[in-house]
Amino acid sequence: MSGPAPDLIVSGQVLLRAQGGVLRTAAALAVRDGRVVVTGEREELLAMAGPRTRVVEEPDLAVVPGLHDFHLHLVGMARLRRELPLDGVRGDELLAAVGRAAGSRPGGDWLRGRGWDEAALAGDAPRRLAAAVAGTPALLYSHDAHSAWASPGALASAGIGPGTADPAGGRIERDAGGRPTGILRERATDLVEAVAGRLRGEVLDSALDEVVGQLLAWGVTAAADAGDTAAENGTGTFAALGDRASLLLAAASRVDGRLRLAVGFPAAAIEPAAGLGLATGHMLPGHRTLRAGWAKAYADGALGSRTGATFDPYTCQPGGTGILRLGPEELDELVRAGRRHAIGLAVHAIGDRAAGAVLDAMERAVHRSPDVPADRVEHLQLLRPADRARLAALDLTASVQPVHAAADRDVVEACWADRTALAYPWRSLAAAGARLAFGSDAPIETANPWHGLFAAVHRRVPGDGRSDWRPSESVGVETGLAAYTTGPALALGRADEGHLEAGARADLAILNVSLDTLLAADERLGVVRARATFVDGREVHRS
């Protein structure tokens, strides 16, 4: 290597690149000005060190490209740290937890929470919840965030009563007398969300700091924030982009330089985003590691709420085929808008009917400009065999979250009992040539990427105790690592990210396990952490 001495030399068990089922390794790498300049043997690189070169030697530990969570909700993760968690809470325990939380709030303050499942709010639970919160306005989201329970005060604030019609793409659940029970599905949640109090300000910013710190502690150096459901409720300079995007951009200084982040926004905000000069994949002016992300649209609902749009009825809900939130004309217009403004789409599609509708729309669309990152289809939890090859043919990114399969296996067995072989078809998608990019969908599920990698290989979570679930659609650890590194980078059109070969951005993590342990992909993945994490060659975390 000619030129000045490196700023940083790292030696260890270095994974340079995972791609195409192949891993490339080296003993050391050297970094200058934020980029990897050379890789090779330890002795050769140490000889290049100058008096100011930092040398980090970890001969027994894996050094990997920083992982990329391609689908999470940063503001949602931060808010959940200050809201009422309800995962796994049922019956009297749920009532007591909600009652305590409501009683501790100042008068008029909203109670926000997340995590209940369908069984938790069965029967007369909504009525009992209403009694538990008394006069406190409350909005409690389900585990999958596609349903919510709103208290009587919350319904009144939103003007929802017996005569309120279901919104397009949503449903207000009602009792035998036609009165709203408080349970809202899909777009019906927006009616209350528009008036609900929400965490903002310094309390949110401090929680956001915590979330970014946790991601770095897992070795995550990049993420794509999935954006909002609607463009309302924004604040400040970027108010037109909706609540979460406007808050993230307002707090950009807390993230910039620490995490490589693509900030998503609602598809309804494509026009104002273009007016602000945003284009998918482009760096935001004045920032080093923040870029404009994709415009998020929802083609359907979710499995847990039984609102994912399917061709055949749910076996746990006779006659139910979910909710298709967007029709063909709406999908076509969204794609046209994205094409006009160099903004890529990220379209949520859980059920096979929704996925088919999205693929049809992409097939009808004019070709996108080659300098715009590929459109994405999110989740793809149920997919017809005939549609698998269409992802690759249309150059779409399959943005999937392995941990969903591990969390949803029991619901799949109950609700898609006659089509479990079509659920979470990662291996088939990879075999068909689709570009896989893995994420977490946090805070719906854990953002721990090592749990995600374990789920990709075993389709269960570490410590589950059961056998691997439907392993015919699992992927190997090499493919899993690629989907957390080079896959997202290729989806962004960034050849200099997602690997540690010469010329790459020096985003890397030194793990607490050896490379052999990592590649074994066994239960030990559950305890993998980053000893140190670097972005652009600068240390941003050390345990």
C-alpha cells in the first residue's frame, strides 16, 4: 500500500464478504479516511502502521461487516421504552397492569401501550378494560400493531360512535348492538391516532439514544427505518413527512455518524418529500450517514390480526380472507408517483393475495430509473409458488424478517393450516434469484440480529426447545449473513457497503465469539454481542 499510514488496523478472524453462499475471509484489514484500503495477512498490514495508527488485535474473535437491519421502526422502538409493554400479558394481569398505568398518569395524559394478542382481548375483555382505565384516554396496540384498542374516552375524542362508518381499508369492531367495542383494525386505527397524545421531546430523544446504543452493541451499523402509516401528525421542518420521519430528522444529530440510516416516510408523503428535495438513497444535506429512504405503503394487514389479505380463508377464522388496504388503481398511482420523483416504494404485503396485487402493479409500471434503488416488498409471509420468481424478474427486493417465522409458527399452524408449506419461503425466494434483505420489524419483534440469523437457519428462536420449524424453507448461515450485509447494500445500490474488502466503508463489528462459533449457527448465537463497533472506521461502541 502506498500513501500515508492507515488510521486503523484490525486483526482477527475477519469475514470480508458474504455473498452468493460464499464467504471470503482474511487475517487483517487496514482503514484510512473511513474506508478499508487493504486486507491480507496480519504481519504485512502491521508493517504499514505509522506512529498514529491505532492497532486492534483480536486473534480469537470474529470481525464482521456491520450488520444492516433493513426494516425497523426507530421511533416506535424508542417510544416503547417509555410506554406500557403488554406482550404475553393476559386476563386479570392485563387489567391490573392497564389500571395501574392509567391511575399513575396526570389527568388528561394519554396512556399508550403495545403488545396484546387476539386471545387477550377476546370475550368481554374490551368492556373490562374500559372500566380499568376509567376516564383516562388510552390507545393500546396489538403485538403486530395492525389492531388497537381505544378506550371510550379515546373513541369520543376521535368522534367514533355507533354511526361511524368503517374507513376504506379498515374496520371498527362492534358488539351485537352495533356499538364500537374499542377494537380497531388497520386504517381504523388512524382515526384515533390522529388525536392521540404521543411521546415527543427530550424524553423521546433520550430513548432514541438508548435504542441506537443497543443496536450498536449488537453490531448493527446500518438500518432502514420503515416509516409511518400516514402522513399526518408531523412536526417541525419535516412535518409533511409524518410523525416518525419528522421526529427522526429533527433528532438527526443524535444518529448521524453513529448509525447509517435510511429514513422512510409514508407513501402519502411522496409529493412533499420530493418538494423537500428527497430522493431514495441520497444522503441528506449536511449529514454523513443519513439518507432518504423508501416511501412506505400498506397493501394489507397482518397475520396476528387476521387482516393479512389471502386468497383462501383463514382456517382459524372461517370465511375471513383479511383486508386489502389498497386497490389496483391506488397501487398504480403510488408506483407512478415514485417513478416521477425518484422515490422507491416499500410495500407491506403479508398475505399471498396482497403480494400478488403488488407484483401485478409493479409489472404494469414503467421501468424505474437505474439510479433509483429498487422497490421493496415487505414481509412476504405467504406467497404463491408462481410469484416467487417474479421478485427477481421485476428486480424487487424481498425485505423479510426471519424472526417473524419463529414468533408466528403457532399462528401459522392454526390460521394457514392448509398452506404452511407456502409460508415464509426464504429458501425458495433465494433459489428463484430474489434479492434477500433481512430485518427485524422491531419493536414488533426483537431487533437482535443474532436471534434473526438463528431464526433464518432454524425458523425458531434460541432456547425455544422445539425442533426446527419447516426447515425446508430455512437458509444456510452464509445466505443469512449475506442478507444482513451485502443484500441490503445491493438493495440500496451501494457497492461500497456491506463488506470489508478494499474500497468499502469501514463499518464493522468485533464480536465476542470466534468465526467458527458464528458459522456453527447454533444456540450460541443467542449470546453474540459486539465487543466493539465501528462506523466509517470510528469506534461508536465498546463493551
